[in-house]
Amino acid sequence: MTKKIAVLSGDGIGPEIIGEALRLLHAVAEKHALQIETEEALVGGIAYDETGHPLPPETLALCKASDAVLLGAVGGPKWDNVQPASLRPEVGALLPLRKELGLFANLRPVTLFPALADASSLKNELIKDGLDILVVRELTGGIYFGQPKERTSERAVDTCVYTRPEIERIARVGFEAAQKRGKRLCSVDKANVLETSRLWREVVMKIALDYPDVELSHLLVDNCAMQLVKNPSQFDVIVTENMFGDILSDEAAMLTGSLGMLPSASLGATSGTGAKTAFGLYEPIHGSAPDIAGKGVANPLATFLSVALLLRYSLDAEAAAQTIEAAVGKVLESGLRTGDIASPGQRTVGSREMSDAVLQAL
Ligand code: NAD
């Protein structure tokens, strides 16, 4: 059956990296005999300019009618002062997309390719065995969404709320991801202080009974933040709530030292149910990089690795996903570098040359 992929390039370097990613996607689909169909739609600042809204109804309808969404990046200085603020690209497009598509699980693989070990800010001995962590962050609950939210000139209130079903479903995503990897899950909370964390821990321990092959551990969030820089290779999969995940996933990402290398997946309703595929939105974690937009120098690899996640989680095409990951590794081993991942004095290539090399390595 043909799988439909909605493609939203967005702003800044978005169209450049998505253009390269589509060449890759079609080449991999052909190689692995996958039937896919892609359809592009407007999102972000460009959508605002053309339609008056950063997430036009047709774009949302296309996403809902698709099996997966591939997103570039949105935003840029041109739209920083759009009024009302709810129409700014990040607020008016990204948050509603997550909400409307029910994307409750954010998966951020943090992989350090051995060829890029020097880009990490950590001492070489800490990462000599490589780094391969998956951070699973709850995306639609917790303190970012809890009500009431109130503010007077002297007092402000944010409310952190989690319900049992919300914790159960994200815990299952974490356990299922661990089953497919190193079979170790670390649940991160602040159970010594927060009621929501105490419920979180209780529920995670109960769900663990369904996954006896996965070794579960618990860490307080402050300790986890320390352990990530002290001994990152101890982690396999980390599952945590929204705000802790927001902070820890950025901390973990920076262990690799290269923003242009990191993909992400945000998964919806069928994830964590044992189903083979889940609806998902896939995007690089970096932004629209307005400072280099239009120059043809953006690193397309984070988007390529996002395509690999799309194939893995939404198309059940593990072999195709691994083909991309292996090709990216091979090209890095060969010494090819875009500017953002090059060492001083190293020759650099543009997006097209990097992308040609990956296609060649397939
Ligand atoms: P950014 O990630 O766009 O850029 C940070 C730095 O990293 C810049 O110097 C940029 O040139 C570089 N960089 C980023 N991606 C790169 C790539 N693929 N190749 C080479 N270099 C790369 O973050 P920013 O500058 O803080 O934000 C720029 C805009 O992007 C803002 O409007 C911001 O709101 C938006 N943004 C969007 C998303 C998203 O769409 N999901 C995420 C983050 C930021």
C-alpha cells in the first residue's frame, strides 16, 4: 500500500535541506521497493506571508491525511515581531501541529558518530566507546500545559498536571523503544519533591511488569543532568516528563557538539501500543538558520537522519532506515564535512555535495 508523506519545508534553510532529503527519500524508496507518495504544503513564515496564517487549514488537513510528516524548520527575523504573537511561526505552527496531530512522544536519538568525536565538548575517554542514547520526552502534558496559569505583577502560577493514562502511554513508548535497543530504560523524575513525579514513578514501575526483558532504573532529574556529562555512555533509553525532557534532551544533544547532525521524531496515538507503525512528525532539531539560508552550505544530515526515523517508526522499514544511517556514517568516515562539523582548516563542502556523497554511499 502506498504511504503518503506530507512535506513541509518551512523557512530559512528548510527548503534547501528538505530538497536534498527528498532526493534521498526517493532513492531509498526505490532501492528498498517502498511505495511512497510525497505532497508539499506551506508552513511557518512563508505560509503566513502567503495565506495570513503560519499553519493554513489545508496544511493541517494534508498532515492528518498522511502517514507521516517531514518538516524542515520555521521562523526567522522577518516574523519575530508579527502581531498577534500567536501568529508567529513557532507559536502559530509548531505548537498547534503537535496538539492537532496528538503527538505526545518526542524521540531524540543522540548519536555520536566516531568520526565526529572531536566535535564533542566532553573528554575523549568519556566517549571513546561512542554515544548512543535515546531521550523519550512526554510532549503534551506537564507544566507547559497545566491549568491554571496566572500572572499578576507580584505573583505568577504555572501548574504541573499528569494523569495516569498520560504517564502510562509515554512509559510504554519508552519500554518499547528499549526493547528494540539495549533493553535498558532510565526513568527520570523529581520524586523526592513533586507529587506528579511520585505518580510518574509509581505508574512507570507498574508498566514495567509488562516488559520483563527491559531493565528499569530511576534517576532524579538533577542527578541525571550530572550523569549525562559525567558518564553518558551508561544510558540507553531515558524516558521523562515534558519540562525535564526539554532540558535534558538539549543537554544530551550538545554532548555530540553538532546541531546539524541531530534528528527527532514526534509520535502520535498508536505509538507505545505494540503497533508496527505510528503516525509521526520528523524534523531536524536545529532551527531555520537564517544566517546561512540560501547559501547552499547547510548540513542536510540531521534531516537525512530524520528521514531514517520516519522510515523506522512510520513506515516499518527498518532496513531502509539503517541504509541511510550507515551511508551517513560512511560519508563522515571518508572525511567529508559541511562547515558546521569541520575542524579548523578542514576542507568543507556544501549541502549538495554532501547529499550527493550520501546518495552515492547508499
Ligand atoms: P538555529 O538552529 O537555526 O541556528 C543556530 C546556529 O546553528 C546558527 O549559527 C546556524 O547557522 C547553525 N545551524 C543550524 N542548523 C544548521 C545546519 N543544518 N547546518 C549548518 N549550520 C546550522 O537556531 P536559532 O538561530 O536560534 O534560530 C533561528 C530561527 O529558527 C528562529 O526563528 C527560531 O525560532 C527558529 N527555530 C525553529 C525551530 C523549528 O522549526 N523546529 C527550532 C529551533 C529554532
